[in-house]
Amino acid sequence: MKNWIRNILLLGGSISVLIVTPGCTTGLAQQWMQDSPAQAQEALMEATQEPEATPSPETTPWVGSKEMEAVVEQPQGPLSPSGKSYAYYDTVEPTYIDGVLLVNKEYALPSDYGDGADPEAYQALQQLQAGARWAGYSMPMLSGYRSFDYQDELYNDYVMADGRDLANTYSAWPGHSEHQTGLAFDVGRISMQFANTGAGQWLARHAHEYGFIIRYPAGKEDITGYQYEPWHIRYLGVDLATKVYESGLCLEEYLGVA
Ligand SMILES: [Zn+2]
């Protein structure tokens, strides 16, 4: 801003000299030529003082505009494992796509979101467990709702044990865990071998009948951001879970955000 004004004023001064000079050697023209540098100097003095009283556009967000959002989302204070500030999670809004709550490495939940398992999802889980039992399998729930703070501790424990790169393949950053939705559960056994057991195969074939999908399928690691987790199920309701199951797509693909 300051340089812009100065350049215009200096240019203006130069132009006034050029305009009166050609073919005009009267005393008036000479007077202009002598006065111009002084006028320019005076104007420059004013210009260099003015910016103090004129806020620049960069620091004057318009309320309700995109500029305002951009300012709010600037990292401030300590950074969380996602690279965003912890303060970001005070104000971030949950993302719904076609009415489906989507949480992944891109879409986050606010830190105060959730206070336990979603009642409808939990009831569906109990029906799934009953169905598994009927088929001869045990399907214990190993993990359900997790708060932001608990996920923060858990993730950092995994980083201590396995390093950040490996932890990122299987543990969510706080604010990015589907467990915070209250709609996700880990069942059966937390082991890759679970996929080869009768219980794991029953879960893969029947979870949608109870409203659940295997949220992190094999072969979709690049899209979901996580390794195959044959034990992690996400509640969507029977209709949608069945559609996603029959599509062969992961949730991001099905919702068109892959
Ligand atoms: Zn899980």
C-alpha cells in the first residue's frame, strides 16, 4: 500500500514535469519544473504518514466472508497431531454429506462432540452380536465411543510405541477418529487374522444387515487413509449400509468425496 501510493505520486510528479516541458520555456513552466520536486516531496511525506491510520485489507476481514473464515482457520497456539492447532477443534463444524456424518483425515469433529455411543447404533450393535451368537460366533465389543482427549492420549501412546508414520496408518488424530461419532465400534478381535476367522468372515458378510459397514476395507487404504481393519464397523442404518456394501465402494467413494 505504502509503495503503491509513493509510486503513483512520484509518477504524477514526473508526468507534470514532462507535460509542461516540451515547447514551453516560459517562466511559468520553469516555475513548475522547480516546484514539482518539492511538491512531490511534500506529497510523499503525507503518503508515508497516512498508512498508519488506514488499515490494510489483509488485516481487515469482512464478517461472514471467505476472508473471515481464512483468518479463523489460521493455526494459532499449540499444534495437534493433525498439524492443525488445537484451537481449530474448538470451532470446526461436523461435516454431513447427503445427511451422513463423515469423519476422516480431512473432515474433523469439534473437540466437545459426542458423549457416548449413539443409542440407535448401540442397539443395532446388540442385534448384530445376537445374530453372530445365533450363527455360533462370539462378537465382543472392544472399543466404542472415544472422546477427543482420550483419542489424543491414545494416538500419542501409539506414536511413542511405533513412531508417527506407522501410527498414522492405524490410529486417528484427535478430532479425526470415527469412534468420536459414537457410530463406530471395534468388534471381534483387533488383529489382521480376524479377517480369516469364521467370526470375521461372518461380520464381513452380514454387518450391513444390521446397519453397519466395514469402514476400512482392504484395497481402499489410499482413499480411507487407514490399513484394512476387519474389526472396525460404522453404523449407517440398514438401507444405506446395504447400498454401500453392494456397491463394493468405501464410504468416501460412495459419498463422492474420494
Ligand atoms: Zn476402530
